[in-house]
Amino acid sequence: MAQYTLNINNQDHEVDVAEGTSLLWVLREHLGLTGTKYGCGIAQCGSCTIHLDGAPVRACVLQVDHVANGQKMKTIEGLSESGNHPLQQAWIETQAPQCGYCQSGQLMQAAALLEQNPSPSRGEIKSYMNGILCRCGTYMRIIEAIELASETTTQNA
Amino acid sequence: MKNTGTTPMANVSRRNFLKSSGGVALFIGAGGLLPNLISCNDSKSLQANLKKHDLTAWVRLSEDGELIIYNPAAEMGQGSMTSLPLVFAEEMDADWNKVKVEFSPQETDIYGSPGFQPGTKLMFTVGSRTTNSYYSVMRRAGAQARYVLMYSAAQHWQVPLEKLSTGPHEVIHEASGQRIAFGELAPYLTMPESLPDFETDGLKDPKDFRLIGTEIPRTEIPAKVDGSALFAIDLRLPDMVYGVLERGKLHGAKPTLINEADILALEGVLKVVPYDYAIGVVATTLEAALSAKKALNITWSDAPPKGFNSQEIYTTYEQLASASKQGKTVNAIGDIQAAQRQAAKTYTADFKNDYVYHAQMEPLNAVIQVAKDGQHADIWVGSQQGFDTKLGIPDLLGIPPEAVTVHLQYLGGGFGRRSMSDFVLECGVLAQAMAPKPVKLVWTREDDVTYGTFRPLTLQRLQASVDAQGKLTGFSHCVVGDGGHLVASGARNDHYNIPNQWVEWQEASHGVRLKHWRAVGHGPNKFAIEAMLDDVAVGQGTDPIELRRQLMADSPRALATLEKVAEISDWSTPSPEGRAKGVAFVEHGSLGTGVCEISVDRTTGQINVHRWWIALDAGVVVQPDNVKAQMEGGILMGMSSVLKEQITLVDGAVQQSNYHDYQLLRMQDVPDSIETVILPSVEHPEGVGETATPMVAGAIANAFLKLTGKHLRHLPFTPERVLEVLNS
């Protein structure tokens, strides 16, 4: 067991876990940040997508040791103050989720996309979002929601 | 449930709930529908009645007017958390803005809807039956709640009930101009001696609906965009420990653990629990449990699937389809043999489909806590429920059903996989061993795939007989495969007027775990039927829509979906060069016809699906936008299975293990658009969750036939198979 300090959603968290523990288990089971989901454990489904120093990463394949050196992490719980990020609003507007399980990962990947590229083309959206699986088949509405959020934010900018 | 830390209602006994409730509960119905209303104000009569009757508690009214309506169905993305309470609120004349929704307790006698047998009740979110089976239940219960409010207002104002009406969330006495809001009535609630059952009259005329059929956002979506929606896998309870199981590569293989002492010595490991077909490990953390799972040294016995090779079995299936011994009759209309004898032209083809896996995004899991004395248990689970809503735990623990409380959570996908409780029972065994500590059992994705339960592999032999006048007079369909209804559903043609029809099932058995998978047999069977019809159309020189138009002449609702989709897809206008359209019809409760437009990359074998059009008749539609979402999701899941998904078994062992080798549809694969038109109807609602998925294979194969002149007859249509067909 070892002590680690993790900076998540602008807050430091102390955890005492075995070396090499997956960041996903630390987030979910030790810190209770359960919005980040377990889907595959091998970075194939993207349900566990969070931001590490602003870049989208799969928490399941990151070990706690590698993210405890002052890196800043953001999870779905920290995406906005009160669930009102333009993407979250667009997700509600388009009624995008069905079962909802993959949606945290979808939203975090989409947020990273818009931060890099505020007006992505449909092709760019599909390409950037391709790593996040949805079994219910909500892709059409996710695309629509990203386009809507992109329009809203660029108009307001 | 939203992760707010509040206690779900199911956690509290009904009596305690009544004591603790700040507002007034309207308890409606003995045996589910018959009236037996009790107010919280009258605790003696309430308790007496609670003892006497199976009471139904559908709604709680607070003095500020807030209503909590209970949803009796699982929520797995199909929208029950909104649609069922909305139907109730419609008849109650509630203001939807004042409604909150919670899951009902899992008590079938109270919250069941009519089951598969007359006179039975069921809480089972399967077969697209939720809105269909609960529509009348919720309407009548809502109407009874409205009646109580009107009765109470009549008593309060001393006016005849017949002179009262309701507006949104208020009772009105037109003559005096008096109005009272529902919430303000709470202190004056009086229970009538008896209640109308609203079985035949007294319900709203559908033209007066304010809520049903309008665009109402789904209640649980805000919690699904901020990470707060709670799935069972998210539960964390004080003192909770973690369980995992290692199962054999062959379904049913028996384990012998070689290194138990080593495992028990690992950090965090609390217990090793043997099963007939697995070794369980319980540890203080999930990571410790998973490390121990990897360290298990187990020898496995043989099991029934040993020696089974899925891709070689088709040869055997072809022999079974040719067998002189008749299979089990699924459907028989007219005289198929006469039609075949008299045919001027006969069309025959075999269709095949490989196994597919559910791939619900939330791996199977449950949290169970057994009391120290073993006499009570609490289950937190995402379940499609079942004939036993306590999911087998009472029998496992030898305690009565009422000693087990199920706290239903959102399902991270169901698709049929969560309509069986193998994972719940596994968790129950661990929880019993660890009592009173709660145990969270988690299947890894690898467990979920390799020990999956699959939609069966089948071979189907179809023969169409056309007479000298060019009329389709005979249609025979032999389904070969394992699993009874799992392979036979959807093989009938109730909306095609073909005078002589024959459907049989030739049984095979391989010891492979099988399960309902969205739309069940409809996926493979509608593929075979719809592709066969286009063979006939091409052979007879008839347009595929025109052929179906003739066959649907006696089925006006089905025909209307065909005509509408022909219109919106601009069927009669040829597609641009390199593209073609294909059509397929499906009945799965609701009736739908779909058209897709595809192109094919002839160097890679990749099929690109560009557009979809669907026309649907689902009877009364409660939430139109949600129905469209179900069509979109159904089409995309269909495309995933038709173009990509394949489970193979070699020597009885599943060859795939995770999403790297079990590929699902990704965002780059989606069409440009999926357009759905819902046909207006006042008929009883029909299910929509499984109508779109079975359209996909037939429509794509038919478009491919038009584009290339070649037949795709083996699912999935992987690029390799497409190339093989193109080069044949």
C-alpha cells in the first residue's frame, strides 16, 4: 500500500492503495467518483474517459502512480458547476442518452473536442468520438448535441 | 435513482413508509386494480387494510402539490421512467411539472401488469411489453387517484361529485366557480367506500390528452449527463467487500482449485468460495479481488460444449434442414405441400447467422447484503426483473420473499441479458458467506463475453412457391438451431397474405448458453423472410415494394407503413450511381417498414449505409420523440450486429473476450440520417424497442442485391464475407 495525492476537479484527494492500482478503481471505489464508468478495462470502450491535464484519457489503463505528481484531472463530476456545461445542456436538449452508462465518457471526450476545435465538422466529430462506444445506439443524437453545443458556444463567444 | 444519498422507498417497509411519509399517500387497488383506498390520516383502518389486502401504492401527494408517481418497470434507456408515470398523470389530470418519479418496490402482486397467462401478474421488462402491458393499468390507477381527489372535494364542498371536473392539478366546481389545487386537498382527503374500476368507461377520450403524445423530456436524463445517475455498479455501502468469480472456458466446466492457501495469503483476500462452475474470491478492494482472480490456479473438467465448433456446425444444420423427419410445427396455414407441387416456379435459399453477444455497456454486477442472522437480504441490482422479482434470493437463502428487498437501479443496458439472474445468485452466495457485510460482485468484461449468453446460431431454409399466374402461393421456413422460441420467434408472417405457409423448428443442442437478445428470433427470421421476398420480386420482375403491397392488401395498418416509407424514401426515384435502396418489414407488436440506402466498397468489401427511413404504426404513442430514439437505437444496434458482430466457439470455448475482438458499431459507421414517421393511431399502444433492429439485415441484403445482383445470406456481413460474395 502507498499514499498518493491526486488532484481531481481542482481538489486534492489523499488515497492509500496498492501500487499499480488502476486509476479507475481509485476514482470509483475509493473516492466515490462513480460518474466515470467501467466498461472494458482495456481502453476500447471509452466509458472511463476523463481529462488529464486537459487531454482525454482512459482511466482504466492509467495506474495511480502515474497521475499523482501534480497532474490535474477532471471527471464528469467536475465538468461544470451544476450540470450546465453547454454540452450537458445540448445533451438534454437533444435527449441524447438512453441507458446513460457510456454518456460520461461521451461528454468528456466531446468536451475535449470542443476545447481543441470549437467548430468541428461532422467528419471531425465522428473521428474524434470514434473511441467511445454506445450500445444503445445514441450516436445520431450525440453528433446532433455536439453540433448544437458548438453553435451555442461559438455564437456566444 | 439519482445519487443523492436519500433512502429509496423500497428500503422501508410499507407501514414504516406510511409513518415516515410527510404527505398523504393514496393507496389504490387491491390486487392491483380494484379500489381500496386508504388515507394516511386513518392509520387504524390503513393498518387493518394493509394486513388484509395486497395494496397498490402508485402515488404520493404532498401538501405543496408535489406528486411522486411510482414506476413499476425497469429503466434501461427505453424511457419507462417517464412513459408510465406520464400515462398515470394524464388520467389523474396532474400537472407534469409537479411530478417526481421513483421506482416502485418490486412487489408483483401490487405493481405487476397482466402477465403472459390470463389472470397473472408480472413485473418483467422484456419483449417490448412495458407500455403495451401497463398502459391500461396506469390509466385506470391514475383515473382512480383523480376520483379520490374529486370525491374528497365533493365532501369538502358538500356538492355532488357529478358536478365536479378537473383541470391540470386542480378540482373544479363549475357552478360555483370554486377551484382547489390537488395539494390543498391533502388535509381533506376522504376515501370513498368503493371506487369505479374504470375498466370500460370513465377514462379520457384520447383527443383530450394533454400529455400523452406530446414532447415531454425524459425525467432521468439530467442525472445521466452529470454523472449522478446511479447504476448498481456505482453502489458503495459501509463495510462493503468485493467479489469476483473465475469461470471456465467451457460453460459448465467444474473447477478444482490447486492453490487455495496461496490465494488466501494474498493481501486483502478474505475468502475463497467454490461454485459448481467457478471459484469465487472476496477481498477488501476490487483491485485485490481482481489480482487474486488472476492468481487462481484451477484445473477444469470437461463440459457439454467440448468439441463444438460453431462455424463447422452449419453442415450438420444443412442435413437437419433436409431431414425427412419433420421438425416441431411453429405455424401451418393452408396446404404447403399442394402449393409446392403446383408451383410454376420455386425459390429456395439457406440463410445463416452466427452467435451474437449482448455487450450491454455496464458489465453484470450486483450488491447484496444478508443480515447477520441470515433472515433478511437487500439487493441493489439493475435487473429486467422476472417471474420472481426477488430474483431467486429467497430460495437461495431459505427465507420468505417478503424478507428480501430489491432496490432496483438504472440498467446500463439490458437487451435481454439482465432478464436472467445468474449474476444475482452468484452475488447471493458470496453475500451469504460474508454476512452481514455487503458484497459487490463485478463481472469483468472478459467474464461477460466469455461466459456470455448468446443469441443462437441458426440455419434457415426458405422455399417460396409461385403459381402460373405469378402469385406467391406458398412459403415454407425451416429454422434449425438451439433454443426453441429463441430461434423461432418472428418466423410467422401474419401480415403477408400468402395462402399456404409452413414454419418448422429443427432442434439442435450444443450446451452453449443462450438468451433472448434484442428482438430474439425476429433478427435472423425477418432477415431470411425479407431477403427471400426480394429474391421472388427480382425473379418475377416485380418491384419489392409492389410485391409487398400485394401481400399486405388485407393488412391495412402494415400496408400504410409500407406506403409511407415508400413516400418518404422517394422509393420510385433511382438512387445515385453506386447506391441502392432496400426495404424490409417487421412486426414486433408495432408494425414498421424500413428502407435503407447503401453503397459498397468493392475493394475492401465494406458496406456503407447512408440513410434510413422508417414508417411505424405503434398505436397510441405516449412519447413520440422517445419512440424515434428507439428507432434510431434499434437501427444502430441492428447495423452493429449485421455488419460486425460475431461470437465463434472452437472446441466449445468462446474465442472473443473484449471489445478489441468483439467489434461494435462506432460513430464513424453511422448513417447520415435516420428519419422516422409515426403514423397516427388511436389503437392500444404496442412495443417499439424491438421493431427496428430486425429490419436491418433484410433491408441491407436487399439493397445489396439491387446494387450488385448478389446475395448476402450469412450474418454478419463482414467485409471478408462481402468480398467472397462479390467474387463468387
